[in-house]
Amino acid sequence: MTTGRTSGSSRSEMIKKLRTQLGLTQEQFAARVGVTFSMANRWEAGRSRPSPLAWREIERLSRTVRNARR
């Protein structure tokens, strides 16, 4: 995952895919990223975008998933 040129719908799809790969509920994912459930829900629905700080945490979680596959 990278910041920058990700469209809203693909960003929301990436967030949902990451969350499901981690085996987390939206509530659990929100807690890991440091936001509320409603914020994580809006990200997945494409109604909001993560802040730069939240996006960095999402990228960190994504790297964790990628590294676990190696």
C-alpha cells in the first residue's frame, strides 16, 4: 500500500482486504489503527479517507501481512 494516487474505491477495497486478511472485525481493526469503529466503517464504505497518520498505521499493518507470507 502506498499513499498518493489511490482512488477512493480502491483505497476502501484495500482497507477491507487488509482487515479480512488480518482476521479482524471493523471494531478490532479500528482499535489497531487508533480510530473509532465508525471511522473505519466510513473508510471501507468509501465515505471518508484515512488521515496521513492513520494511513501510516494501515501501511505498517500491510507490511506485517506481506512479511508473514514470506
